[in-house]
Amino acid sequence: MATRAKPGRNEPAPQPIIVKKVVEAAHDAHHGGAWKIAYADFVTAMMAFFLLLWIIGATDENKKRGLADYFTPTLIEYKQDSAGSDGILGGDSIISADNYPHRATQTGSRAIVVPRDVTGGVREGEAPRTEDHQRFMQLREEILRRIQSDPNLRQLRNHVSFTEDDEGLRIDLMDEADFSMFRVGTDVLLPQARALVAQVASVIQGVPNQVVVRGHTDSLPYSSGQTMNNWMLSTARAESTRAALQSSGVPVTRISRIEGVADREPFVPNDRYDPRNRRISITLAWRSAGAVARPATNGPTAAGPAGPATGNPVVRAH
């Protein structure tokens, strides 16, 4: 083995060789997706919160009240000083008197019944009204079919209008510029109008709904000195129509009332002199309504009483 030569006298001493070993420390483990889970939980909670706000905003007061009663937060008021609540540990007793909204009758069973009108159940009187609606649609189609099949009445199709409102199904038999239901200024039904009323009577005579007959006029006034006026004329025409219905088979017991309302409920509120305001209304009342209620308006839109005539109005030819 070769040996290192000894350095000469004038040579510098050899420098030591230093070997530096660098050992890199291992990185900390990655902190993973924990923050993603927390963020997802936050987003889910916010979504549920806004969904709750939307549901609250879209729910009417009856359903809110029903939900509140279902979860019985108001029972605290009923349980105070009731059914042994003032006894030891505030516990109930099956022999203690209670003042719950639904009494336990001393059986220990205290059930809260959610009202039917807030849980989607059938409301009281709703089934007959649904049946009436379906019957009204059938009556409408049958009346139109009979008018269309009768050559003498076919041209009167546009003089018949059907409206379903809070009172029931209203059948309006209207005048036009070229057609009048009654002889001018009287309560005498013209032959075509009498035939039209007879067709309506033959269709409605078999249904159980009460009938309201109402006479209407337009706002054209009578000339001075005449004893007749729009109130008397509309009432007389309603009575004439009632008699025609009865003679065509509608039992007198089905007639709930007749009315004359003059020009106070126009069919065309924007034109109080329109001939369509002269009409007879035959209304089949809802069976669930009990006593027949008066509707807010009979025309397409609400209208107040007719104001005084201005200028020189045309004297009526009813």
C-alpha cells in the first residue's frame, strides 16, 4: 500500500478534508380535506336556512297556524295550573282535572287533533260544492248543445253567458241591439226569449240547487210623467221569467227569490247604456252556501251605482 510522502520543509501543512452531509427533515403531513367538510356543512346549513325562509314565505296563515298547533307549543299555557302541574315535580295525574283543548276524559290519553282545513283534508261543505261545480259544467254544455241544435235559437248563442261566482252558476240571458228579450217597456217575454227560457228550465229542473231570478236594465231613463221606472220594470221582468220557468217544469219550491236591481249591476260597467245590461239572470246557488249570499258584483268588474244622467239623455225604449 502506498504511503503519502512527507511534505517538504517549505510546503504548507495539508488542510483537513471536511465532508458535510445534509439530511433534509421530513415535511409535516398534509392537513387533508377537513376544511372542505366544514365548508360543505356550512353551505348545507345555509341552503336549509334559505329553504326554510322560502317555505315560510310561501305558506298561508292557516297552514302556519296548523303547523304551530301540530307541534303544540301552546300547550304550555294549557298545562299551567292543570292536571296536577302544581304537584310534586310538576307531574300530571290521571285523576286530576285538566283544561286541555281536547279533554282526556280521565283516560290518560291527551291527543291533539290537527284541524282538517290546515292538513289537506276535505273542508266542511267542500264536497257538495265540488259536485255542484261538476254539475254546472254539465248543465252549461247541455244548454249550449240544445241552443245549437234548435234552428230557431241558434242565432241566440251569443246572448247567453255563464259565470260561476260566490253565489253559484249565473246564466245571463241578454239583449242586443238587434234582439230584445221583452216587448219594449213591458214585462212580456217575446216568443224567442220564452223558448230560450224554456230550454234553460228543461235543463235545470232536475237539479237540487235553489234558483235566484234577477232582472236588470240599462241606465236609460224614462220620459217624465210615466209611472214606470227601471226598478219596477226589472222586478216585473224577474217575476215574468220566474213564471216562465215554473210553467216549463221548475218547481216553485226551487225558487229562492226574485229581485229587480234596475241598472245597479251592469254587465258592461264601462257603458251603462249598452243593451247587454238589459238582461235576466238565472242563478243556481251553491248547495253548500246554506242561505244564498249576494255576490259583490255581477259584471266583469266592480261598478258603483249609476250616477245622474248628464246632457240630454235618450229617453229609453226598453
